[in-house]
Amino acid sequence: MNKGLSGSLRLLAILSVLVLAALAILFVLDVIPREQFADAASKVFSLLGIAAVTVLAIGVLFKSNH
């Protein structure tokens, strides 16, 4: 795997963990009700999945050009 792609995926993973930790903290402190937490969590997972696929696609396209 390309070094830049690996770094991008690592950065995406770090951001994912931080966002999920922030959501969990807000849930535990009852800032976010259970229904809203489930809705927000599913949206966050969807966005992270889209971002991961985008990074992979860009990496594949970049690698094929060089």
C-alpha cells in the first residue's frame, strides 16, 4: 500500500475514534438522548464509510497513474 494512502487511512481511523469517543461521552452525560444517539451514530458510521471508500478509490486511481 502506498505510504500516502496508509497515512490517510491512519488519519481517518484516528478521527473516527475521536468522533465516536465524543459521541459516547455526550451519551453517557445524557447530553444526547438515546434516540438521537442512535440516529447520530448511524450517520457518523455512514460518513466514515464513505470517507474510507473515497480515500481508497483515490489511492487506487493515484497508484494506477504512476
